Amino acid sequence: MSRELTIELLDEIQDGFNKHDVSAILSHFVDDCEWLMARGPNAPEGQRLLGKKSIGEVLSVRFEQIPDMRWEEMRHWICDQTKAISEWVVRGTPVNGEPIEYIGCDLWEFRGGYVTKKDTYWKYIG
């Protein structure tokens, strides 16, 4: 079933991230989705995750490692019914590390109002 891409939908997806609710997050993704993470071992894309299972596993580990991870100062732009951009500041403290605070953005692609691709970028100081 198709649905409209709206700012409210983008907020709902982001709420899932802030609640660390992997099932809620993945309910907004198509089965053959793709996520290009900001960091990872493979140039140039960082880390490429394919499918809900792979994305869910990475998110579950991330939320365990950074239990207070949250995305704040959200701003969204909808380009058309297939593309959107979200800008945010992500904050949190890894269980074995120093607090993080990065400005970043997601480039979203949608089909029928569901995420087909999430491409994440952030400013990493170091």
C-alpha cells in the first residue's frame, strides 16, 4: 500500500530512532532496502547494509553500545515523492568511550512512501 511522503512521516521515522525501536524503524523500509552508513571499511561508501535483517542487526548493536543515542535539532526537506533530506545533530555516550556530538544528514529515497535507501553523512572531527 502506498502512502504520501510528508514531514510528519519523516518525524515518525526519526521518533523510532530516538526510541531505539528497531521494529518501528524497519516498518518504514522496503524489504530490499539499502543503507550507506557514514563510516565503515569500504571506500567510497563506508559500510553498505542490504535488507531489513542486516540493518536491524546493526541498529540493535549500535543502541546497545550507545544507550542514550539521540538525534536532535531535526530539519527535513522533501524534494518530491521519491527523495527527502534530513539534517540533525546526533548525541550520545558510548558505554566504553567519550560523548559524541556530530552534525549530519540523511539523503533518503522512497518508493510508495517507504524507504528504499538511506545514505548517511556526518562531520567527524579527528
